[in-house]
Amino acid sequence: MSQIIRKSHNVSGLIYHFVIPAKYRRVIFDPEVDDVLKEICLEIADRYQIEFLEIGTDGDHVHFLVQSVPSYSATKIITMIKSLTARQIFQRVPSVKKKMWGGEFWTDGYFVATVGQHGTEEVIKRYVKEQGQELEQYKQLHTQQLRLLGF
């Protein structure tokens, strides 16, 4: 669950829903890649002012529910996530690089939407969880437990 982030000069509750497809819409997310993706995202959260409220895969794309601070634009956040996860997945799971013909991991595009603080966060979480359930492909990799953010 998200928290209000209090900094010296601002108070914010910025939450984004990102959807990023794999390049060529390849189905590359399996248990090994899922685990590595989750690890990398949690490492990003430790180093930067980004909290991953939820991460979920759906075969050929990933849903991220992310909270951050106003100094990080949505573009900066997604660029950081895409570049760090792609580089690390290629290093930690070399078979993925072969599946992607040695090229890029993510598509150039992505979807982003802001999530309101009062009520709509749960609606988006429910939407993310229900993605792919008809095909039983969606797998929740991470959901944040309630805790104080240590930004």
C-alpha cells in the first residue's frame, strides 16, 4: 500500500501504472526471468526514490505499479526501469539474449497512467491482477507490504 512521501519541501503521493511489452511481443517471462526481474526492481528501489507497489508479468509484458517523488518524471522512471532491468536480465539470464536475437529487451513504447490516492489504487491493483486470468497467464511477482517508506 502506498504512503504519503514527506520531503523537506514537498509532500506527495505520486503513483504510476506502467505497462511495458517485451520486444517483438516475445513471450520471455518464465519463473527464472520473473525472479530476476523482481530482484532487479527491488535493487532499484533500494538505490533510487522509487517504490514498486506491485510487479506482475503476463507472458509478453509487465505491469508495474510504482510510487515515486515529484523530482522523477514518469519518463525518467520508465527509462531507468527499462535500461537497468534489460541490462541485468541479459547478464543474469543469458538464454534471454539468445531468444531476443542479441537485441533489445523492451519495446520502445510503453503505457503509463497516474493512479489517484483515494480508491483508484485498489481498482488498478485489481485490474492488474485480473490481466490474463482468462488465459491463466498473469503471475504476481511482488506486492508491497505496508511499511514506512525510507526515502
